[in-house]
Amino acid sequence: MNGLVDIVLAPLQYGFMMRGLAASVMVGVVCATVGTYVVLRGMAFFGDALAHAILPGVAVGYLVSGVARGPLFWWALGTAILTALGIGAVGKETRIKEDTAIGIIFATMFALGIALISRTQSYAVDLAHFLFGDVLGVSMGDLALTAGFGGLVILTIVALYKEFLVISFDPILASTLRLPSSLLNYLLLVLIAVTIVVSLQTVGIALMVAMLVTPAATAYLLTRRLPLMMGLAALLGAAAGVIGLYVSYYLGIASGAAIVLVCSAFFLLAVLFAPRRGVLMGRRARAESREAPSA
Amino acid sequence: MSETRSPFGRRHATHIPDAPILEAVGVTARYNGRVALDNVSFRLTKGERVAVVGPNGAGKTTLFKVIAGVLAPTQGEVRVAGHGPRGHICIAYLPQRSEVDWNFPVTVADVVMMGRIGKMGLLRYPGRQDHALVRRCLDIVGLAELADRQIGELSGGQQQRMFIARALAQEAELMLMDEPLTGLDVGSQESIFHILDALREQRVTVMVATHDLNMAAARFDRVMLLNRRLFGFGPAAEVFAPDRLREAYGDNLRFVQSDDGLMVLTDTCCGGDRR
């Protein structure tokens, strides 16, 4: 028993672990909450692309002001919001299919980012840093930014719950109820953008989409109501953050990867054992409901 | 002009008493680059029940979306109770069941509550009155016991009744039902007509897109024969004349001479539920 307590407590003597845990929990919660809409609206590719498209913004911030975290955050935020709105507009206005447009913008921006970073001396190290995150390097200032903007995202999702629900479930109803659908759609893109920036240091660009999609998809398999799905996704995201960081500490593997792998493990368990939508239990439930159909 | 406030601070048009509930004047609409509606004009009186028939691609859904103010006509005008549709929140469009994500994590009551959102206002949550109204609407359509079911667990007829309950919760005065009868068994169709009869007493105007010409002739006040342009609008006996039907449907309709001399009409364009 003592051993287990030691295992849990030992890493906590380090300030960087405490800050890393706080960041992981916050990022897990925010990503999973926003991710609920990413999953329900089929926007995984958009999320992945947007995360990658931040790179040139980060690179410029890095070239201009060095490793200082504060300016990097704002550069990333500006790039993310502009790209999100740009993708939203392109998908609407052109004859090209939306995913093609996203693919082009995503690759262009990512290449631009790599080109910029490749001008620096410590090219490989810097790039790896942005791609895979560095949760143990989180400062108190970073935590404050994460908490502030993450809180704003959650607050917006809660405040506009019924509006986001309707534009996601039935856009025509949103239109006949005269909701400002286009404004709400853009706002959702901006929320995804902010979420990605807030999570940049914890999971990095390359694995961002996993944090957006995997906990929400896991919750989707386990619940049939949106508020529950959001709450459960947030819980799973936070748990994955904590467990992943411990795994990373004891096994010496990259923290972002560890967190994502824990998310994937949760998802796999849900796929196998979810009561209705799962492979094993779901089959049994479906067989039973076929025998006793509801009138 | 007196108006009521909308949730987002815009204003909703009030109804002009003597204006027809729905009037289309020379409505032309393009959809994906081709003409989906060509110079369509008609007028509906309050409380009327109208069937809209025509082959697939006739523009029935487009017509409904233009009436609901979801699509803008390229020419012409739609007026609902005297104003353009975009000023109203009393128009309900009931989607085709094949267009709905039935795995979406919402319950039957959640979906019906969505009808209230236009009246609730920004940053507000449903109040006691909203919940009570949702329960009443579910009662009317006979789904009270299934209120907490996830929507995918409902049968086709129940799914359709859920959308009627949502339109009721919206306090809709004009309901546009997009193929509500397609793929339903006779019993489910009857229960929907039962609800529509009750709506008629409340003077709710209903337009129903359907492929069932017999049903259209038997159960509706007037029928509208549409294939991009209007081929007829009036009593079924008049509109469903073989020549007119042949003109509107082209090759999509077969005429069979049966033993007792009646024409049996077969709409060959679509088979049942497209899901």
C-alpha cells in the first residue's frame, strides 16, 4: 500500500511535475469538451489541419522573440484564429470541396512553418519541441494563460449550449428559428482554434487531433446524451492527462505520446465493452433488443 | 408596425390579419446551378392541408426551404402572413428521416425542446414552462413515455411524430413536412393523419410532400402537382387528370388499365424509405 502511495507522491515533489499535471488536466478537459462537437460534426480533419497550420505563426514568434513563451502564445493564437476563419470562408465560397481546401491550406501553412524554422541553428530540436509538446516545461505564466483561455472556451460552450446543439444537429431548424447560424459556426471554429493553442505546449501539433477526438469519441460510445457525453469526455481527458504523465515519468517516454496512448487505451476499452455501441456488449444488447422489440 | 423581439435582438414580424398564411409569387430558385423551381405562384388559406406531389427532383424540398426562408429565391417572393419568411419563427420544416443523424446523443425530449429555442433567447436555459410545454407536445403525439429515449431507438412513425411534437413546441402555424409518410406502415401513417386532423382544428396550415398519389387525393384539401413549375393546384379530381400527370411526371409514371376500367397510377421513381 505504502508502495502505491509513494508511486503517486514521489513525482509530486518536483514543481515541473505539479505544473505539468495541472496543465494536462486543464488541456484534457478543454480539448474533450470542444472535441465533443468536433466528433459530432465530423471535423477531425479540420482540427488536425488547424493544429498543423499554427506552425508558421509559432515559427515567426520564435524567430522574433526567441523561446519566451508569452509572445509565442499570442503568435499561435493569431495564426490559429485567422486560419480557422480562412478555412471556414474557403469551404463556403469556392467550388473546391471543403476537405480538399483544408488539405491545401494545411500543407501550405505547415511547409511554411518548417521552412521558417529550418533557418534556425537548432532546427531539429526546435521543431520537435513544437511538434510533440513539452508539458514539463510549462511555467506558471503558461498555466495562467491556459486557465484563462481554456476557461473562456468552456464558458462559451456552456453559455451557448442550446445554440451549438441546434446548429450541429439540425442546421435547417437553426435557420427557421432565425439563429445567426453562420456567426455561431465561425465562433465554434474560433473555439477550436483557441483550444488548440491552449494545448500546444502539452501535446504538441502532431498529436493534437487525438486530444480533440479520442476522449469525445470514447464518451460517445458510452453515453446517449450530449451533456453526459461532454462531462464524461472531460473526465476521460483529464484522467488521461494525469495517468499519461505518470506513465511518462516512470517509463521515461515522451509525455505527449504517453497521454495520447492512454486516451487510445480508454477508447479501445470502450469499443470492446460499451454497453450499447461496443463490439462485445453491444452485440449482446442488440440481440436482446431484437428479441423484444419496443412498440 | 408592431413587432416582437427576437432572442438576438432582431425583430420578428407580426402577422397581418387579412393576409394569406402563405403566398408565393413567381418564385424561381436555383439549386446547385440548375433551376429547381420555375415561376411558382400559389396562395394557401389558413388551416388548409395541402399535398405536394411530383417526381424526385421536382423541387419539393427546395420549395419548402424557400418557404421556410432557409433558401432565398433567385426571383419572386414568398410572403407568410404578409411578411417575408425570414421575419418569422412560426414556420416549421420537418426533415426527411433519411437526412437526420439518428445516432446523435439527444433524447426525444431534447429534440422537442429545440423547438423552443427561438422563443427562449440567448444565454437562457429552458424554464419550467418550456418543460411543461414539451411534455404537453409529447402527450399530443403519444410519445410521452418515450421522452427519455435516445432518438435512434424510435420506430419510423415515432421519429416522425417526434418532429411534429417539435413543430408544436415551436408553436408553428405553418408546417412543411418533407415526405413524412415514406417508408411508414399503414398504422403509423394513420396515427400521423390523426394528429394532422387535430392540427386542422387549431387552424395550423400543413404542406406535406408525398409520393403517394392515392393518399394525396384522399386525405388532403388540395393537391399541388409540381415538377419545377406548377402543373396544377386544386382539388385532386381536377389536378390528377391523366394528361396533366403524364405531363408532370413524364416517364416516371405508369398508367395501367385495370379490369373495372380505373386507371391505376404507379409512381416508379422511388421505392420506399431511401435510408
